[in-house]
Amino acid sequence: MLRSLVGSEMCIRDRVSTQSTGARTAEMSTAGWGLRHLAPYLRHFRPRAAHPALIQLCKATTVRMFSSTRSSERRGRQTSGSISNQLETLAEEEGDTAAYNQLLHSCTRRGDIAGVRRVVSQMDARAVRKDASTYTSLIKALFRSGDLQEAERRFHEALEDPRVARSVPVYNAMLNGLTADVDRVFSVWWKMRETGLKPSEYTLCAIIKAVSRSKDGARLAHVWDEVSNAGALPGPMAHSALVVAYAQCNELQLGIRVMEVMEGSGLLEDSHHARIAFNALLAALGPEDPLTKPRVQKLLGMMEAAEIEADDVTFHSLMKNSSSEYIAILLEAMRENAVPVSTESVNLLLKARLQEVPENLEHHRRQVMQDLKEFSLVPDTFTYGLLIKGAAACADPELGFSLVREMEDKGLQLSHTVITSLIWACSPRSSVVQLDLEMQERSMDAKKLLKARLNRVRDIMKAAGLQHNVITATAMIAAFGKGGMSNAASGLFRQLETMSVQPNVRTYNKLIHATIFGRYYLTWLIDLVNGMEAKGVKPNLATFNKLILNCSEANQLELAFSVRNMLEAHGLKPSSRTWVNLVQAAIDNGEWREGLQLVEAMEQSGFKSYPAYNLLIQAASQQGSAHEVLSMSHDMRTKGFTFNGHSVQFPVKAYLRTKQPKKALSLLNKVLRTESAANTQSRRFLMARWYDLVRDQIRDPQSARQCEDNAAALRKMYAGHKTAQGQLGHMLKAS
């Protein structure tokens, strides 16, 4: 029944039904909301782009389940007094470990890290014994606050206490906090095995989560077997976590197989964890995968058979892969069938519209406000974040600043994501054009304008009480680099240490690029790169490739050549870009002949040398002799190199300088005359030069005058005079 309802049409552009949206939703409202009502809408499902936000899916469902519980807890906290009063009461009553644990657990749940520290400090001062529950709450709170070092110190402190050392929940808290670092997770797991502890289902979930973050789908099955054989009993939660992990690793077929196992084992009866697994798979469906349709059919059929109702997260899973038109249909279906429509639902529609027609930003802005009003909703931080990101894509910083002012007027808190988008709006990427620079560069040059804008961003952050995190700092350093503000970029990088912000490899790379024209930064940069691994950041090839260019700009050729040894010492191998940058460094320092030796080494490493030859033949033309250019040209053609409209000019000019016009013309005519390969302007200039040379060798006065006319016409066309276009036909014929 479901498969026939889903039908063969999944694309809106292919649908043939003339039934209106209102008629479809009216039909759906005749009964309670279920999969049988969602199925007809899947006829119009058109996946666009996969955005698997699996962690958010799990958190959204969990928050809904415990929303009422948390509300009552919040009311209880409001009537029980402040953390200070509670600590004073515990001190007066000489509270025991259980009483302190209750307060510590409350602070941990609401993310009050300052409260957690005060509770633990009073426990230490009063020599209150810490048990496994104390350390579990403390480690969780420290990880949530980002204090990994203190969390690890407390974990080792717990292991030194014989009464806590064999606590599985303490190990689980540590494993959950380290899921971003799979190597450290396994080191904790192996320590747990050495102690002889029996893992729980939570242990298995934490290790699976860590492996999925490393995108190592093949390792998941081995981990599952290893932890299960050690004593863990996988239940609905662990199976759901495995499905989410496979979805995150894009191993959708394996995830579906796990769902089949759950179905056969009766684990789908736990609708909460089963729904999380279904939603994760639906969110990970690929946009162009031909298997998307049968997988949707299968998953929804399994949900229907298990009587698992579709919730708002199910709808959001489908929206994240859909077109704006289909999302609008789903929104209408949600409203008609009493499925809660949230601002997140409307934000997904806005995101789809911005991806489909990014340039129509003002229209999208008005439309989203209208949609929110229609559903009695208000825009949130993410709504404005999407709009400001759209302003960055359109290179419209003033719109970005106006949106920030609008957020402030509505009392919305600025996020680091919003600030990052605003920085990119002020300093757009090279693929876009600043819309307002043409009007303002008469009174203020681009560098001053960029500096003024970034100062505005800094003032906005200061007013909002925001400090840089690694993402905003990286974006700001990149923006400083675009404006040639090396001092500002290096100054911000140095401030990160005082802000307790750990730079990542992208931050280092942006810093290297931003200081490319500051020669006195070079020694400092090399020391930074050499010390990256000691700070837990592994440099990548881009780090060293950029460093080569900095050495070149500083006229330190030997230092640039030594960078190759540096990257090999870090376990990396030179890429094609590495070799090309080394060749460019040799050319920039007047040693283009050294570049020839680099090309030989490049070829021996298995890389194509065409990009390097393009640089070298131009350098030989500018710094060498015509004979060297022709010799290199011969070697290049022997190796199968094909000249294009740009590179052909150098051997042609060499032929003309050595009075070999026939060979020059022959080489010119071999160049492909396609738009991409033939540089028309270059050809016209070179042909004019050719006519000037051969004119003196022609004895017939009429032919000589024809050559002179052809050369004059080509020079005019080269200069942009279209009136000479009519002479092109007979000129080429005369050639």
C-alpha cells in the first residue's frame, strides 16, 4: 500500500497531478497524523542536498521528551534559592556526599560550570568524600565547558581512589567527553579492559560515536563485536547509535540492515530510539543517489509496520534534503495535522530558498518574515544567521550590519556563527564582487573600507560581550590578510593564547597567508609551524605550501627549498602544488634555471609538470635568451606538452626575435582556436608582429602593402577597435 502511494514520481518538476495543495492537506486532515498520510507527499520528494545534522536530531528528540521534567526542575530551582544559599545550608547542616552530589548534578544539568566549581571547591575545603557520582557529574560538566585538561586531571584523580577506580559510569563520562578524539577514546577503553571492568551499553554508544566522527565506517562492526564480546549488552539505544553512526559515515545500506535486525528482534518497540534511527537515515539520503527513492519507501514502510508516528524531526529530516517547493508542502501538512511547526521548520525553507536563488536576498527576507507571521512564530538567531550568511554570499555587508541591528532591537543574542558570516560579508571571497566598493572607493580605498568594517564587527562583538572563538578568529585573520593588514592578523593570533582559544590548522594557514608580505614574520612563522604538533595541531600540506610562498616573498630561496624537508619530517609527501610553489619561488628569486631541476624531480615523483613548465617558459622569456626559450619549447613538445593561447606567445616571440617568422606562424596555427585554449588578443598581437617581419622580405610592392595593412588591422583589433573586424577575413586568407 505504502509503495503504491509513494509512486514513481519523486521530483516536483515531473509531477502530473493537478490536485491542489489545499485538497491534499484537507484529505490528510480526515484522520490522525501517521505514515499513511505522509506517504502521498513523498510523491513530490525531490532530494537536493544532504545535510545530516545527526547530533541535533538526537538532541531535539531528547529535549522534547524531557521538556516537562526540565520545566518542573527549573521551577524547583527558582523556589529553592541561589547556589550560594544552598551551599551555605549544606555547610551549616554538614551535608554529606549525597547532598552535595544532588546539588552538583543540578548544576551540571543546567550547564552552570561556575556552580559546579563552587560545589567541588566547598567539598574539598570541608573534606567531603567524592564518590563515583561526584566524579561522573564533574567530568561531564568540565567537558561541556571545554576544559579538557581539568576533566582529564579529575579522571586520573578518580582512578587513584580505590572506591571509584572501578566505576563504569566514570569511564563512560570520560569516553563521552573524548568522542572527538578517537585515539584517546581507545586509550581509555583499553585501560578499562586492563582493569577488567564490564562495559555497559553507554560504553558501546560512546565508542561508536567516536568512530563515526572519524568517518571510519568499516571500523564500526569491529568495535561493535569487540565491546559486545567484552560484556556489553546492546539494546535499542546501542542499535540506534549504530544506525546514526552508519548514517554519519554515509554507509546507508549498512544502517538499513541494522534497522532490519532491530525489526526482527523486536527492538523497534522502543519508539523513541527507533525514531531517532529512522530520522537519521532519512536526513542522510543523498541528493542524486538513484537508491534514494527505494530507501525512502523501505524506511517509511518499516515505520508504518512498527506503528511509529512521524514527528517534527521526521519532517525536518525530509526537509533537509528537499527543494523549497516541497518544504512548503510539508509545512502546510504539518499545520493541518497538528504537528508542531517551529521556527526551525521555517528556517529550513529559508535555507533551501537561499541555496536555490541566492541573489534574491531581499525577497527571501520579506518572505521568511511573512511565513513566520503566518505560523504565529518569530525569527530567531538562526533565521538572522541564515540571512547574514546570504548577505556574505552576495557581498552585501551593509545588509549584514542592518540585520545585526535588527537582531539587537529584537533582543536576540548574537552568536559566533552570526559574527563569522558578518566577517565574510565584510571581506568576500574572490569569487564574488563587493557591490558597494565602486561607489565608495573614490573617497576611501578598499583597504581602509575593509578596516573600517572589521572595526565595526569588533565593536559589535564587544557590545554583545562576545570573545573570539577559533572560527571567528580564523575568519578575522583571513579578512585582515585580504586587506594586507599583517600586523592586525599576527596581533589577533597572539591574543588567542590570552583568550584560551586553541587555534586549529586552518587558523595557522590563514595566518601564514595573511603575513605573506611581512618579511620579519618569517622566523616567527617557522617556529610556529615547528611547534604546532606540540600544541596538538597537525600541520597539513597547505601549511607548508603557503610557507614556501612566504619564504619566496622574503627572498629566502634556500629556506623555501628547506620547507620540503620540513613537511617530510612531519610525515607528509610533497604534492603537485608543493613543486609548483617551489618553482615559483625559484623564478621570483631570479633562479629560474634551478626550476628546471625541480621539474625533473617533480616528474620523477609522478606529477604532471605542465603547470610548472607554464611558469618556467614565461620566466625564460623574461629572464633568459630566445635560444633557451626555444630549447625549452622543444623539450616541452617532446614530452607531449600542448601550448595554449597564453603559453604559445613565449616561443612565438622567441622565433620572431631570431628571425624565424615561418616557424612562428606554424606554431601559432597549431594552437587550438577554442575559447579556452586560444588567447585571441595574444594571437592578434603576435600575427601583427609576424606581418611586420615578413613585409621586408616580400619583393612585390602590392603584397608588401597588404602585409602592412594586415598588421595595422590586427594592431587596431588588439587595441579594441571593432572597425577593423571586417578586414579579418581577407587578412587570414592572405596569410
